[in-house]
Amino acid sequence: MKNVTLCYIEQGDEYLMLHRVKKKNDVNHDKWIGVGGKFEEGESPEDCILRETLEETGLTLTDFRYRGLVTFVNTIYETEYMHLFTASGWTGEIGECSEGRLEWVKKSHVPQLPIWEGDKIFLRLLAEEAPFFSLKLCYDGDRLTGAVLNGQPLPLE
């Protein structure tokens, strides 16, 4: 079981997206995701997202919100608890990322990119300004097989 963070940095109608193309053996290879990563010993979710955002983008977050907890269960990979954030304020300049290519993408275009199917669910919740949520996403490899929001099963499209 591992704890990770993920942040969608917002600028108007765009998110700063990371196209994961640089690391070998990356579960997210060629997918588009937000920025974030694994907790280090003693870190809170906020500590982790601040450190990971700075490492991956060069930006220091100044205005961010903890939006939800996403539990990923997969037949292939270990269970992962993802602490989900959005951010709308920062200082610094975007630099090079060792894990992929950073790019501003219109929020309306993100669902058409190669993303995990379940990401569409939590991105919709973020867009709807849903209150803090718990989302469980079940996968068989790359295929989404189930979704449960705040304890209630969701229909899959």
C-alpha cells in the first residue's frame, strides 16, 4: 500500500498537465496526469504536494486545496491512496521535468487525452466543485472495472 499526492494546477480554463514519457517501467507511461508523487517519511499530504510540485515543476504553491482521497485498487499493482489537490496560486517559473513534458491543456480537452479512465470521474468532481470526497477506483490492469463515490457505487459509462 502506498500514499501519493496529485495536484492539478489551474490557470483560467487550463490545467498544467504532465505527459509521462521519460521514465522506464512507469505505470503512467504515455498517460497525461497532474503533478505529484510518493510520500516521504513523516510528510503530511500538504508537505508532499508542496515538495513534489517544486521538484517536478519549479513552482512553489501559494494557494492550494485538498479536494479528495482516491483509492486505486488494481489486479496488477499495489493499492494506492492518492491525496488529490488543486492549486491556483504559485511563485516561480516552470522548469524541465525529469518525468515527462509539462504543458498547459484546456480543461475541456483533458478527457480526450490518454488518461486513466477513472481520472475522468475525479476531474468531473473537481469541475463541479464537489465537496471533499472519497473515490475508490478498481482496475483490472488498464481497464476500469468499478467506481465507488463516498461509499455509493457509480455506474460505469
